[in-house]
Amino acid sequence: MGTADDSSWPAPTRRGVLIGGAAALGAAAIGVNPAWAGGRAAAGDTALGNRLYDVVKAYSRWPIHRTGTGPETAALAWFQSELGKRGAKTSRWGYSYPHYEWTAQVRVGGRTTETVPLYYEGVGNVSSDRPFVRSVTITNTGGDAEVLAAVKEAKAENASLAILPVFNATQGYATYDGLVADNRDPATTTTGVPTLFIPGRLADQAEQGVRARINARVLTGRCHDVTGWFGKPVDDPIIVTTPLSGWFTCAAERGSGIAVALELAADLARTHPVFFLGNSGHELNNFGVRAYLEDAFDLRPSAVIHIGASIAAGATDASGRFGLASSRVVASNPAFSSVPGLTEAVRVGNFSPTPTFPGEGAVWSQKLGSSVPLLSFAGQFPQFHTPDDRPGVTTTPALLDTAYRSVHSAVLALIAA
């Protein structure tokens, strides 16, 4: 990446500003097409995996999917088109949010390296040839404790700029030493010290000397979520929802979930009214879905299916086997024990049941309470939130095929319970 830059893209907002644009942007409908021509796949049909993989590749052609950037705007338009192709009547719902606009450069050993900021931690035009340097190992890419401890240490040392070589540790797998990004809530309390991440493999070199600069500010901007109705709108549809934005290419992290969610919604729509909600702002503490549920949500769903991160993410274990990562989880309301066939269905996809709703699933759980059936999938893997999350590296047609069949069977078990 060298000199990194998000500032050339349309800018979006600050948390102190009320979530604007509470009204929908209007029906930006792109037409209703016949039922999804992909069809319901038979067991062992490799066409299903290839079809899902084509969606992942299409989404992954943009190198970044960060909220408010040009590539994300293009990806949202592409997604809306894909939703329409499968028979949904689509629209957009706009909201305001705090946009972190930045350019930065970090040189280690005289060479420019890739970098990404810890969003919102600091603003201003800052340069330093003696920045604070501390290596950290991230285990939770959504406000990691080691990261927060490091920036507090930088503040205590009166640093003007902090450089953090980062490693990504996923239980059961080798530690990743490339560039990693960390999700951030725009409303989080910060130290005011601008902070830049660099690849962990540069930790030793960085301790010997770093030159860095950043120019960052927070602006008020706008983004949108994408909605779609399969069939006539009703008060009590099945809702299928998935995040649409993320840090880098996001093939397995985001693309595999998008592919599975589109296929699932079209299939369920054969027998049920389905409302689809695709959310931007995921890497900003699920800003898009929080805004929508706060200001626009007025349904009484019969069930909600959240298809989150890493649905078909693969990883290589200690034995050298590449398969669906074991660090992927699923939560259910009602409990697994009370839904016949649910535990068996998620086991096929190597999902680990968890009592805590992950990611956007937690936002839905808080909104719905315990009265609405909710199934939520998410997870991590070694290349999570990294530039190396690419098609063929972190997911394949075979993994997508297996993951989809597992999710589909789990959903059918939930709505039949």
C-alpha cells in the first residue's frame, strides 16, 4: 500500500451529530425480476459452490470496502443490482455518520510500508521521526485490549504519534504477521494520539527506527443501507441481513456472507415473504444496522437470520489441512437444545455454538429481545481484517458449498421449530 489514503473518497460524519437521514432515500427500485434463476441445488451439486464463488469474486474486485469510500459506494450499487436480479424490489436508506478521512505514510528501515490507522484515535497533521513504537498481538479485532493499552501508554509518554506493529492471533492457527485492522466505534473515548498499524513482521525493524506522518480529520458524511422485499411487503416477514462493508478485499470475511445471504433469501422467498437488509458501517461498530434499527425499523419479523463474518472462511490447521475455520460461531434464540436438528445442521459447517450473539447479531438480539427467533453466524480466521483475505486464499467453491448447506439446513430447522 505504501502511502495509504482514504481521503479521495466521498466523506461521511461524527457521532455527536444525530443520525441524520432518518427518512428513507425513497424507492430507488431497480425492478423486480423473476424468481432467482440459480435454482435450488441438489446435494453434491458443484454448481452451487461455483455460483457462490462468482459472487465472492465480484465483491472482492474492489481492494477496499471501507465505509464512505468510492469503492464501497460502487460495491453497494453492485449489491443492490444483485439483490434485484434475484427478484427483490430494492431501495436505499440513508444515514449520517462520522467519517475518518486520512492520508498516511510509514517508513521502516528507509522503506515505505503498508499502513492503516486506528480510526478516530487522533486527528491532525502530524509527522515524527521518533514515534512511539509498541508491537501488539490482536485477538479481538473489535476494540482489542492490547491495542487500547498501547495507545494509553503512548499518551502517558506524551507521544505525538504511535506506530503499532500488529499480529493477528486466531486460536488453533498460526499467528498472522501482516497488516491487520481493528474495528472502531466512532463514539469511543480516545487518547488523541494518532495511531498507525503496520505489519507485525516489521516489529524488530521498527524498534530500530521509524519515520511516519498522518493527516487525519473527522467529517460529517452520509452512507446508506440496501433493503429489498421478496414478494409483497408484510408486517411479519423472515428477515435476512448481512453486513456489506469492511477494511480490505474481504473475500471470506464479507464476500462469502454476502453470497450465502443472497442465495438464502432467494430460496426462502419461494415459500415465505422475505425482507433483506444489507448494512454498511460494519467496521464502525455496526453503525449502519444500529442507525436503521433505531430510526427506521417497524416490522414484527417471524424470524431473523443474520449472516455475519467468515461464513465460508477457510484456514490451514497445524496438520496442514485447509478447511472451514474452527473459529466460526453461531448463536440461536431459542436455544439449540429446543430446536430439533439445529445442532446437527451447524456442525456440518464446522460452526461452534455460542451463548453470546456475535457481531451484528448482538444488535438484533438487543432490539428484538427473546420473543423473535434469531440465528446469527460470525467468526474469525488468520487473514481476518487483512489485505490477504482474497478469493482462492481464504475461501473456495467447495467451502462455500458446505457452508451454505449447513446454514440453509439450520435456518429451515429454526423456522420449523
